[in-house]
Amino acid sequence: MPDVPEIHVVVLAAGKGTRIKSSRPKVLHHVAGVPMIAHVLEGARALRPRSVAVVVGHQADAVKSALAGHPGLTFVVQEPQLGTGHALLMAEPALRGAGGTLILLSGDVPLLSPQTLQALVDRHQTRKAAATVVTAIVDAPHGYGRIVRSGEAMARIVEEKDATPEEREIREINSGIYAFDLDGLFDAVRGIASENAQHEYYLPDLVAIYRRLGRGVETMTVANPDEIRGINSRGELAQVSRIVRQQKNDELMASGVTIEDPATTYIDRSVTIAADTVVHPCVSLEGRTTIGAGCEIHSGARVVNSQIGDRVTILNHCVITDATIGSDVSIGPFAHLRKDADVRDRAKVGNFVELKHTVLGGGSKAMHLTYLGDATIGQKVNVGAGTITCNYDGVSKSQTVIGDGAFIGSDSQLVAPVTIGQGAYVGSGTTVRGDVPAGALAVSAGAQRNIEGWVDKKKKKK
Ligand code: UD1
Ligand code: CA
């Protein structure tokens, strides 16, 4: 085995995030459907580190519980929050006995690519530096720490609030992402003082300390400054989200998906779409959603955590969550498919139809103004306009079962639990309170009565 230094990761996420003006911790605000810190942790994982510690403080419990799905994290608490240098120091006990390279990430810098992180590790290790700072050259450096060089070498980092007007002109900025040699790191961090505009212990001050100690400090400048964008405000949150969306849309278009207007199309990173599917403007595809080939998703549709087959048409303004849809299906416009709606191949769901916990069998149709809940509907069933499964009696939910080839007339109520047999008919306007045998016709309305001349009599009374 070659002697590859270990890698450890620390993610800073204890700050209040004052500038985002939120009751929620900043690092939990979503970028492309997941908390921004989840993007950071995904990048960290690509380095296959020995350990990942997250420094939490402000609303620590909220951050911890939001990250419960990420295995193998160590949480360390920073209380009070005295700055980024102080935050790193809090991770010292978690790293006792560890050696090699520490990668320091910021919970509010979510776009860093795994390739850039790996390049940072490689450069830091081959140059045997004590610290390597990831930097970028940007047009608008406002708000970032500036890299002050003497000659070629980085001399120190100065924060915006402590910078002279000349230093503010510097366009090379600190990304807040670093590689450190763990050897001697925490002793040096303890040397950081807080005599500055914010009275905080600034981690970037380590650069000047290492220079004084004669230890090697390096920089790595990223080619694409978008990668190191930090999120401090809602405006920056929107900008970063747009960059992630653009990347996703570009990938999908490169793989054969038509996106008519990428600027108004919102597709989470976790979504997959097969070739020749067309996505119209103003569509949101979220969470663990998969969409097959040759589908057409029209404007205003929102699809969340759902599986959709091939050649499916989703017409305008459908909301589809936690649903499964087969192939050659048509949905909408204005349909609502939710929890465990399961629409099989060649079925059709029309306007103002809601499905919940319901199987709509192959080739079956429910085209207008219908609620189907807790139902198992066979193949080639016709569900007429205005059909309602009365699945809830105020206490518990009950099942409706409809056999293959049945015909449910318009404006029928199916009071569950109830079973309609294969090929049975339910007359229009029937309230079905008991099972209907296969092949039978159920009717419940009384005979029609016409009162001759009624309208004229009414008019005369007035
Ligand atoms: C920091 C850098 C700045 C850099 C910028 C890049 C410092 C002093 N400045 O500034 O040079 O250009 O990032 O985005 O480091 N945090 C804690 N505990 C604290 C303070 C902060 O955990 O006591 C965390 C925050 O939650 C955040 C990260 O550290 O995730 C950065 O803190 P923030 O206050 O956003 O620093 P910036 O002002 O952006
Ligand atoms: Ca920041």
C-alpha cells in the first residue's frame, strides 16, 4: 500500500446567518430541493474521508435532525459562535489522534464540485503545504475576504470589513474552503486573535500566522468562480439555485430531453428523465422522480417523488406526488394524483380528478370531476363524471373494489366498503351501499315524476 495521507473533513455550520433574515438556520435553506449543506456533504463524501465533523451552534438541534439521513457524521457544538477560527477549534476533540489532511468546508458554499475538491487534495499533498486556500478571481468581490499577495506568494487574507480602500479593489477572493496539514494545526489556530472589525476569531488569519512560522501556504484558483459562491442572503440563494438548475437542465438536454424554456423549468438534481421527453415551460419536477422516454409534460405541472413510464402525457396544471404511472397514460389537465396513486398502462385520468391510494387498472378511464380514494379498480373500467368513492365515514377509511370492465354511471356515490363485480353497471345517480354482483345493473334513484303545468302556476302566484 502506498502511503496515502488520511483525509478528514470539517464543515462549518454554526453561524446564525444574520443576513438571510430567517427563523430557519441558513444552511437548511434549500438549493435545488435539498438543504444547501446537503450539497456540501455530498461533495465531501466523494473524497472518501476517514471522518466528517459538522460544527453546529445556532439552532444546533434543527441542523442535526435535518441531517439525520446522512450516516457517519460527528456533530460538535460551538457555543457561543465566536468566528470561523473558533469554530474549527471546536472540532479538535473529534480529530484527536487523526493525521494527514483536513479539508475545511463551509455549509454555505454548496456548488464546489467533487473534481475541484479532489484537485485541492492533490495539490495540497504534492506541494506538502501547511495550508492551501481555494481562491477565485471575480468581478464583484464585495463581501468576501481578499487575498493579499506580496509578489507571487499569498501574504494574508483581509476581510471586507477590515480592508483598506486599496485592498477592497483586489479581485482575488477567499472561498472559505481550505486544505490543512493536521500536524500543528490546532496550536496555530489557538494563536488567532480577535482584534478586528467584528471581534471574531477569523480562520483566514491562519495564513499570516503560518507565514510568520515559515510554513508553506499555497493557493488554488478555481477556473469557474461560480463554484465557490457563498450564500449569505436570499438574493444569493436565488442566484446559486439558478446555477444548479442550469447545470441540471444542460445535462438533461445533452442526454436528449427537450426543455422548451430552461429559465422557467425547475428540475431537482435527483430527478431522472429519459430521451425524447418534452418539458414545456413552468414545470417543477422534484425529489425522487423518474420520467421515462417520449413523455410530454405541459406547463404548470408539478411532479414530486413519482415514477412515470414511457409516452405519458401530463396536461397542464397537474399536481402529482408519491404516485406511480405506467406507460401510454394521459393525465389532466388539472388532475391531482397523490399518495400511492397507481395508474396502470393506457389508462386515462381527466380534468378535476383526484386519486389517492388507488389503483386505476390498465386501459381504464376516469375523465371528469371524480374522487377515487382507497380503491382498486380493474382493467377497462369506465368511471363516469362526478363519481365519488365515499371512503371515509368520519372514523375510518374503507376500500372500494371495482372489477374489470365495469361501468360506473355519472354522479354515482360508492359507499365503501363496497365491491362492484366484473362487467357490472351502475346507473347514473346511484348511491351504491351494497355490493353489486358481476354482470348486474345497480340503480337506487326512485322513479321520475313530472308535474304538468307547474312552471305556469308558480308564475301566476307571484
Ligand atoms: C467567510 C470568510 C471570508 C470568505 C467567505 C467565503 C472568515 C472570517 N471569512 O466570510 O474570508 O471570503 O467566508 O464565503 O472566515 N461559522 C461558524 N461559526 C462561527 C462563524 C461562522 O460555524 O462562529 C460558519 C457559518 O455558519 C458559515 C461559515 O462558517 O457556514 C462562514 O461564515 P460566514 O459568517 O458566512 O463568513 P463570511 O462572512 O461569508
Ligand atoms: Ca458566508
